[in-house]
Amino acid sequence: MKKKLITLIKKIDHGDVISSRNFNNIDLDEALDKRDDDPFDSDWVLANSQMESKFQLQKFDQDVLDLIDVIREKTFKTTSQSIGGGEVSEYVCDDFELISKSILISSSDPWVASLLKAYLDGEFPVGSLRLQKIPVFDLI
């Protein structure tokens, strides 16, 4: 799964996963409000809790854990450059930590796959996501 994280980094660098297109034509304040409301908030918290409980049971080499930090940093910087920083950038890097860790544990959580798919489709995920039937790592 380390190779998948490296591929994800390359896709971030090329603007294939996150770029200004994810924030075109949206009201960021409204989008943030929708992320703080259900169903998005409760779905995110549940997915993160389930992933963290599985993630903590596994041992990963430091170089793999460092890749997660690289992904967080790159998504934060990309978002900040696109919209000028702020809370949205923090949410995006948290999303990509969830996605990255889910890849490492070979998660088949359809909600996490849906989160990544929204970014791949040029969206900023909010509200009720269209559930994906493929594992998150197959989207990379």
C-alpha cells in the first residue's frame, strides 16, 4: 500500500486529486456549514473512528507514516494556494489523512471511497456522498 500512497502524492502534485477546480463556483462558508452538519459530520466522524481503531492495531514503518505527513502537507498547501488558506485547508488535509490511512489498512469503507471520489471528480465533499462500491485504494 506504500506504492498507493506514493501514487497519491504524484496525483496531488499533478493536480489530479486536489486543485482550484474543487473550489470553483462554491460558497466556502456554506460548504463549511454543510460539512459541520449531518449527514456529513456524523459520517466523517464514524469513518475516522472505525479507521483509527484498525490503524492503531497495525505497525507501519516510519517512512510510510512520513508519507501521510507529506500528503497532509501537500493537500494543505494546494488548498491554501487555491483559496487563500483557512479552515477549508485544514478540512482537506484531515480528509486526506483519513483517505491515506484507509489505503494503508486496505479499507473497503464505501464512505471513504466516496470522499476520495468527490475530490477526484473536482468537488469539495459536503452533505450526503454518493457511496462507492469499490475500495478506496482502487481509486488511486
